[in-house]
Amino acid sequence: MAAQKYSARDCEFEIEDYNTPGTWVAFRTAQGGTGEGGINTFSLEPEYETTDTTTFGSEGRAEHQVMQEGMALTLEGFRLKDPSTGALDPAQALAEAQSSRLGANSHTGFRYAAPGDTNWTVWAKASFQLGTQGGGNNDPKSWAVTVTRSGPTTTAVKA
């Protein structure tokens, strides 16, 4: 079968529970997690650092080499909260708590997959930084987090 487009809403994202390593909690999207989805957009953002390698022999043409590659993924949508208990969506609550952790504790696992993938793309060490939250008079409260990889990307078989 030829490659075809797929819906971003069908991608899956999970955060590792730093209180229980090896336990993964799904961010709620159209297909992932349970109940109403909070995440409605994401963006995968490669980052590159280059070094200038231009010499006199370059004859006025700039030259460079890529020396470092990084990756970040931003999730955006709505902040989900149980009106009767006040409890936040479990994945959003973990991401918010993780964003406050510092030093060696500032990393936890993150993984994602596209529809039909048999493996997760895994960032064993990732940091979480909250984005802007808010809304207007008639808007649900927005929510965003940027997950930044620390170290290499690996994979794991989806169960």
C-alpha cells in the first residue's frame, strides 16, 4: 500500500509517572486516554546547532557543520479538571508537577506514536515546561506544555 496522510488527532502521547517508573499515563486526544480529549494540536520541533567551518579557501561562501541535534514536542489544548473533585486530568497533572522538578529530578520519560505504529518513539529523559494558559470570556481554559528530549531517542514495542 502506498503511503497516505493520517490525522494528527490519532497520534498518541504518554508521560512516565515519576512516582511509579515504568507506568505510562496517556494524554487524552481523540483516540488516546479515556474520556473527553484535552489535547487538540501538537508540533514536533527539531533543533540544530551548527559551527562555522568557513576558511579562506571557502572563497567567500559560508560553510558549516551540524554539531548538535535536539528535539522538542509541544502539546496544546484544553486544561481538563473534574468539577466534582477538582482533580486534574492525570497526564496533565503529572506534566504540571514534573515542570516544577529541578536538577536530576527534572527528567522523566515521554513517548509518542503515530496511527499504525507498532513501536513507541521514546525519550527516556525529557523535561517539561508549561506554556501559556488562559482564555477569553467564552473560551475553555487553554493548556500547553513543551517536552524537550535530553539524550538520544529510542524505541519500545507497543503493547
